[in-house]
Amino acid sequence: MLPITTIGLEQVRLPVRDRLDAVEQELRGMVPSGFGALDEVGEYLFARSGKLLRPTLLLLADGVAGRPPTDAVKLGAIVELLHVATLVHDDAVDHSARRRGRPTVNHRWTHQVAIIAGDYLYSRAVIEVTALGKLEPVSILAHTANRMTIGEMRQLVLHDGLDFSRADYEKLCEYKTASLMSAACELGTLQGAPEYRGALRAYGHHLGMAFQIVDDLLDYTSSTEIMGKPPGQDLQEHKVTLPLIAALPKMGWVERRAVAALFEDAAPSSAAVREIVDLVEAHGGVESARDEARSRASRARDQLEGLPPGPCLDSLGSAVDYVVERVR
């Protein structure tokens, strides 16, 4: 059973705090395009530090064997560029108005600007990783970007479908979220800890699965202040996630009809959304998703067995707790 302690992201970052500062400096050097309209968007996106979770995992993986510094700082910045590009495109596809408590690029500017800005960040990441002159990081990131794009299309095609299965959901999480976390951990091992490449790649996969499940849970359980967007927004946007998938088979005909009615309504009311949130919780959907998140987190922790002890390993363990505790 996972320990019930409060783990903050700052605690996870401690062994690599200085290197994360260097990642942010690298990012600031990578983003400018020399074209004012595009640079305005870039400055907006990177005006505030993000969580930098993926670069943190990359640096921790790089440091776990205690070897001399590598290309990890630059790779961390490249991974963050790719991550932000996916967020910009996701928001445009979903017509989302807010991200991290601020207007999205598509809301503040236009959908066209959001697509172009996301494309620019993707291409910038490609330029930066090829400049390293090493084929393996290029291959890992190319395959990851491909999987994330497939994941986005899977979500778009399966949107609105109440026949969206648990297997569909797991594949979506794997492609959209877990693939980049797994890649970040694997990239960190290429020079710093190649003997632990398989274990840390698998660790990142299971951690990413837990992260996405928890993210979907928070849409049912958290406030606007925590999420930076209204609770129930996934239902508002007709997204089927694990809490609903787990609860649906336990609902009666009348309750399932209420869910179907919400998905048939182009603009469901807050009251209708609240009704389904309550139904999902009453039928164990929230608790079932929590259990799955904890299971995935435990599988991530299992991958750390046998790695050399030290601050980076401790923080990789703390990252598991951090991800799961976002449920609470």
C-alpha cells in the first residue's frame, strides 16, 4: 500500500533543482523565432514556469547512476517543448478556453494561431534534438510524437461514444500521456544510466498511466482553483474517462439514460453535469479509478527495485507519491 504522506513537486525536484534552472534557460533560448507575432505567443506560453515534471524525470533518470553530466539538460528542454506543443494543439482540438488558470492560445488568439504555434514548437524540438548529432534521441522522440498524434486522433474519433471501453481508454492514456513520460525517462538513461534503460522506460510508462487517470479523476473531484478549469469539464465536452467507464455497468436503465441525454446535449447545463458526477461517484466510478491509479503507481515503484540508492532514486519514488496524491 502506498504511503499516505504529502509529497510536493519541489521535494521531487530537489536533487536536480540547479539543472532544472538550466533547462529553463535552454528553453528561453530555443523558443524565439525572430518573427514578432509568433514570439508574442511563445513569450505568453513560457512567461511562467510550468511544472517541468517530464524534464525532472529525465534529469533524475540521468542522475540515478551518479555519472558525470550529459546532454540531459538540453534533452529536458526539448521534451518540455514537445509537451507544450501537445498542450497547445490539444486545447485547439478541444476548443478549451483555459489551461493552468489562464486563457489558452486558441482562446486568446485564434485556432489558426494555436495550430501554427504548436507546429513551430514541434519543429523547434526536432531542430534542437538533431543538433545533438545522435540518432537514438531523434528516434525516441520521433516515435513518441507519432504515438501522441495517434492518441489525439483516437480521442477525436472516439469522442462522444458511450461504448468507449476500458481497453480504448488505456490505449488512449498510453499514447497521449504515458508515451512522453516513458520517453523522458528513457532519454535520461541514454548516457547517464544505460543499464537501467528498460526499467526506467517501464517506470515512466506506468507513472504516465497513473498521471492521466489521476488527471481525469480530478475533473470529478477538484475545484476550479486546483484545476484551473471548471470541474466536470470532461463531461461538458462529452469525454468518456475511467470514472464513467467504471460506473456505467453498475447503473440502472434510467441512470444510463440520463448519461446518454447529457452526451446528446450539445451544451449540457451545470446541473446536468453535476447530476452525472454524483451518479458516477455513487456507483463507485471514482473509487475504482483511484484503485487503478494506485495499482499503476505501485507498478511504477516496482521498476525502481535494484536501482542504485541515492537522492535521485529517492526522488523517483517520491514522484510516484506526488502523482497519486493529486487524487486527494
